[in-house]
Amino acid sequence: MKLAEFIEGLEKAASKYIFRLRILAKTENAVKARIEISENIYVQFYFHQESGTTNYVLMGWENRLYGRDCVGGDWHKHPFDIPEDHDSSGDGTNNITPEEFLDETFEILLKEKLI
């Protein structure tokens, strides 16, 4: 995937939930972006087109609450109940889009009554 395609996917995901996407840093090959959900909760995205590294993380009160990462083509999940774990089985290995990650994030936030 190219950087422009990734950013387009972020913009589409943010608009679905009527949030503003903030680009925190951007180079020729990488982007770091954030969608703020509340004063203490945000979702951060990172993508590097050369290395194929992708990181999606739900942050709350400066701690990772949930996440999905792809390093070297291999995806894993950081489950909500144990975010320091690396789940490389089942759906943890699925390649997902920023929009799909936001869908998962909002399911968690609603279930846990965080929003």
C-alpha cells in the first residue's frame, strides 16, 4: 500500500465517525496521525510504506488500551483485557483497515462504557 492510500483510508474512517484527523508527522514514507475521541481517549495510527509497518492503538489516560500491529507482514493484536500481550492467533493475524480498527475500538468503548 502507498502512503497516500493509507492517509485516504484514515480520512474515510474519521469522517465515518465525524471526527477530525490530525496528522502529527509525515515524511515521504511514513505518517503518524491521531483521532481524538475525548479528553483522555484517542486513537493513534502509524504507517511506513517502505518497511510495511502499521500500528493502530487505542490510548486512554496515556496507556495503551487496545491495539493492532503489523511488522514485517505479520499482524498481531494487543487485546483490551491484557494490552501488553501479543495475540498472534485467530483474528489477531487479520490485516485490517483503519476503518475496521475504529469499528472495533468503538465496540470496545461502548461495551466498557468509556464513551
